[in-house]
Amino acid sequence: MPQLSRADTSLVGRWWWSIDRLTLMALAVLLGIGYVLALAASPGLTAHITDPRTMAMLKQIAFLIVGGLTMLFMSMLSLRQVKLAALGVGIVFYLLTLFTLLHGTEVDGARRWLSLPGFTVQPSEFLRPAFIVVIGWCIAESRRTPGFPGRRAALCVFFATIALLKMQPDIGMTFLYTMVVFTQFYLDGMEMKWVAVAASVVALAAVYAFFFITHVHTRVMMFIHPPQGSQAQTALMAFGNGGMFGLGPGEGQVKHFLPDARADFVFAVAGEEFGLFFCAFIIAVFMAIVLRAMVRLLAEPNLFVVLAAGGLISGFGIQAFINMASSLSLIPTKGMTLPFISYGGSAVLGTSIQMGFLLALTRRRHAGDVP
């Protein structure tokens, strides 16, 4: 097999020597873990969908393969191409997310899915990475181009997207988008008085959600006073059954009683079948990806890269934290997937685009490269 030298000026050669290979390897590890847990969680999956067990596993494996290839393709884009791709993806999937309000499939009182022949799509999963990059682009452009109302444009994009998510409704995704945008404005140098204002608004929104949104109130009360046999208690039982080394692949029983073993509680399946050390390894991989990206951004002179990549990695980390913390009953349960590990094609492909953008943005570049 031919070796790639630093003198190789081909697209692949330039990509290989400029990409953050440690982050790429860590993401490949997550994809591998996703493959293993797709097999481990599949009995719980087949109890709740009409697809046969083998078909369900093959579909998830196919999503992981396509996701990996998508991530590699996105990582080869230039900064200009990342901006254009984000703008195009954002417009298309914003319109599709809007379309779900009219013709989407309703599940548990929420319209988030579009039914297509053979599969369903959640457009908001694809909208997220594009949204983050566009917000970062707008904020950065306000500093680069005097007179350009970039921050106002970013806020308009934010509120237009949040309004759409609120109508579905999708409280979890709304919270995630809000935290990401807050992070991006903070990285841009937001004054502390505005940090306090933003924090107050988030706190008031949380209080409003608790008192006036029924399912939010229910989940918080179940977290404070968990009923016997609740999903949270069942998930904790899974971790207890697994101990240090787990019961072995396919030997777990709790997944048969968890309605969302394949998605929201896949971390509990990992705990029961593979044990504490494997769960600690998963946490370590996520932490390594987040910290590696942050360290790489410390020396980044391009504000757009800092804001866009900072938003992408903060969204990735917050999402992983919420999933794992809710499985461990550290926070109220929230229907949020574990990146690359939970079952679902939209989640896998959306995260693949997100991390592909991150890899593209954090590549080593020369001063003469197009911004």
C-alpha cells in the first residue's frame, strides 16, 4: 500500500497531513462502539418496531457506515465550502422541519418526523450542524465587515429556529440550540451583564416550562420522586446488574423492559452488558474529543473557526452529557440521543455532518488559504 508523504499535494494527501488525526481516530472509536451497541441493544429494539431483528441491526450498521463516509467527505471541505454547505443544508432542512408541522408523523404529541418509503427522517437533526455554523459565520462577519449586522442576523436565525422547534414541540433540542448559541456569543466576548441577562432568561424559561408545560413538569416530578419501575430506576438497575465487567454481550435483561433501550438509554445497556470500565471508556472518549477540540481552538486565529467549531463541539459535548447523565439519574430524563451510539439514522447522519464540519474547520491551514 503506498505511503502518503508530506510532499503529496493530492486532495487526500493534503487532507491527511492537515486533519486532526487524534480526533478522527476517537470518532472512529465511537462509530465502532455504536456498531457493538447496535447489536447489544437490538433485542430491546425489535420489541418496539415492526422490522425484524436482523433488518434493524443491518439498518443501523448501514447508517454508521454511511455516517462515517459522510464525515470523511465533509472533513475535506475548505472553510468557504463549509460555509456554503452549511447554508444550503440549513435552508433545505429548515424548510423540511417547517414541513413536519403540517405533514409530519405525530409521536407522543410531537411532530418531528417525516415518513418516507422504508424509513423516517427527523429534519431537525440535520438542521443543527448547519444552524451552528451559520450562527458562527454571522457573528464573525460582524467583526470582519464593519457595518454588517451579523449579531442581529445571528439572533434572527436563532429565534426563527427556536420558534420552529417550540411548535413541534421539542424542548430538548430547543435547550441544546440555546446553550450552543450562548456559548458562541460568550466565545465572541459577550459582556458579563449580557451573560447575566441570558442566564436569567434561561432560568425563567425553565421555571415557565416546569409550571406550564405538562410533560416537563411530569419528568421533573418523576426525577424528584421516582415511581417504582420507572425508566430511570430500570436504567440504574442495569448499571447495578453489570457491575465492573458486565454480564456479557447479549446477556442483559433490563433492555427488554426499557422502551427506549436503543436510543435514550443505550448507555444503560452498555453498563449492564459491558460493565463500569466500558462505560468509563465511553466517557473518556467523549471527553477526549471535546478537550482536544478546545485545545486546538486555543491557537486558532480565525474567529469564524473558533465560533463555528466551538459551537459544534459544545453541542456535541452537551448532548452526550445529557444522555449519559439522565441514564444515571443525575438529571431528569430527556429524549436525547448519545452521539454515534444511539439507534437512529437521522441522529447518526446529523452528527456525522456536525463532526465532519468540525474536522474541516480544525484542519491546519496556511495564511493564504481562503477564509
